[in-house]
Amino acid sequence: MGQKVGPIRVVIDMNVLVSCLLFGGQPGKLRSLWAAGRIVPLVSKETTAEFIRVLTYPKFRLTTAVINMLIEDELLPHAEVVDITENADGVCRDLHDDKFLALAASGSANYLITGDQDLLVIQKYKNTDIVTVAEMLRLVLRSGR
């Protein structure tokens, strides 16, 4: 019998995650994939804290209740919380993005999904391929997972 293939393990950078949960569009398709169990988003205390901070930006005009709903109902039930065990300090030219690389390495992510050129230029970090949303959607469709 063949080995069961689990969901694709992904790290989703902040801009893509915000777009996914607030605006839909192509990034919003990731939400359908994690709801269907085809991908599992990896999060850490650090990335979740940044997500909360970004959602409080005045431009989004979100209430505390909506922010809590996005995190507790839309993201966390489908995500795996990872303890950071790998150090990626200084890997990315934008030091604020190193936390996503550390999460990817610590959580054995298959992919880091981003639109950020500072991350895309790296292409691969350890065992994690760095891809755009469009590339990820093509890969999921092709894999049949």
C-alpha cells in the first residue's frame, strides 16, 4: 500500500495572510485550501503577535471582536503552532522577514508563500521553497493533495 500523503505544510507571510483573510482574491483561495485540509498553515508566537499588531492598524478599522474572530475561528483551528528552534537571523535582506524563515525551518514547511521580493529572491531556505501565491495554487492543483 502507498504511503499516505498529508497536507502541504506552509508558512504564509504577513501581507499574504492579511490579504487572504481580509480581501480574498487569489490569496483568499489559500483559506479554502486550509479549510479543506489540503494545506496546513504554520504559525508561531512571533508571527501571530505580528498578525495581531498588523490587524490593529487604523486603515483596517477592525474591532477587537473581529480580530479575535479572524484569529480564533478562521486561522488557528486550521494552523499548527510551532515553537521556533531554528535561528534565521541575518538570512533575509529585510531582517523583519527572518522570523518567517525561522518558522519555516522550525516547522519543516514545504513552502513559504509570499509576494515579498526580499524573500522571493532567496528561492529556497533549507528544505523550504519560497513561492508566490499563484505558484502555490498551481503546485496544489498539480499535486492532487
